[in-house]
Amino acid sequence: MSGSDWYHEGMRELQDVRDTRALADRLFDVTVHEALTDDDRTFIEGSSMFFLATADAAGRPDCSYKGGMPGFVRVLDERTLAFPDYDGNGMYRSCGNMCINRNVGLLFIDFEQGRRVRVNGTAEVSADDPLLEAFPGAVLVVRVRTDRVFPNCPRYLHPQRREQWSEYAPREGHAPPPAAWKRYEVFRDALPPRDRPADEGADEGADEE
């Protein structure tokens, strides 16, 4: 694929308005690649978060934050990366979208060092992926086959410093506490059994017997 194939007419129209067509083509030639490089691997596997863009069958977009401990995204080979889907709000907007529209975009950001990398590709969601046990706390595993990988200019990133890791981030030897919002009265009767308070679960079990 060349730059002329990668940019659609809407992009080209704005490039021509701003006289950036030549620059856009040069950026494609110089920075855009299909295979993950060793540098990409180091950056991605060292990341503790990324943003995930998905769309439904009609093309309606959604974007979500994915976070974990460094290493929670793994580069399996030069065209494949994988990440866990942890316990969430049960809406499954991102994973649900990926089940019917496999096109995804991932944006990795390091606010401390000032760096961004974008990954576009196709995703596959699985509840029985062999990697499931390798990701503590994982409910599902998502594998992404990369189509395009490219850096973004970091000049508009506001420098930020991480103070501590989230206590909710799953990791080996650490049991994250239950989400506080799942204890709100408005949600209690809608929770699946696994998310109900232990004392409530015990009472229900006694009733069933």
C-alpha cells in the first residue's frame, strides 16, 4: 500500500486545502510500517495504558481507556500483539464491537517521556485463548494483527508523572478490591452472582438449600 492508497478523498481534500499532500505522502513513506519493530515492542510492552478505538457494524465509533501493569500488552510476533480484557462494567462495548467489526485503532502514550505510537489492525476476541492464564485477572484475550504502525508527534502532550499504580490493576500476587460503584444500591440487584457481596451470596446460598 502506498500513501495514495492509504489516504481517502476526505483526507486528500484537507491536505490540499492546507498544502500538506506532499508532507503526508513523505510521512507515510518514512514512518508508516506494517510489522512491529524491536523499538515498537519495547515501547508497547513497557506501556501501562492505551486508548482503544472500535466501531460497530454501522461504523459508529467508540473509544475506551485500557490500563494495566507494564507488560499487560504483549507483542507475540512482528504482526501480532495481545492484551487482556479485565472485569469492567459489563457493557462490553469495545469487545462487542470487535466481535462484529474487527477493525481497531490503538493509541499508546507515554506522558512522562513524550511519545505516542498508533497501531491499526484487525482484532479477534476469545474467551479461551491459550494466553488467558498468562494474564492475571483476564476475562477475555484480544489479539490484534497489525496493518499499520506509526508514531505521532508528541508536541501537544502535556507532561504528566505517574505517582502510583492503580490498586485495581490486576497483577501476579495481588487481588484487586471490588469496584466501589458495584456496591451502590442502584446496581445491587443487577449484579451477576460473582460480583455480589460475600455475605449476600452466603445468604442466598442458604436460602437455596
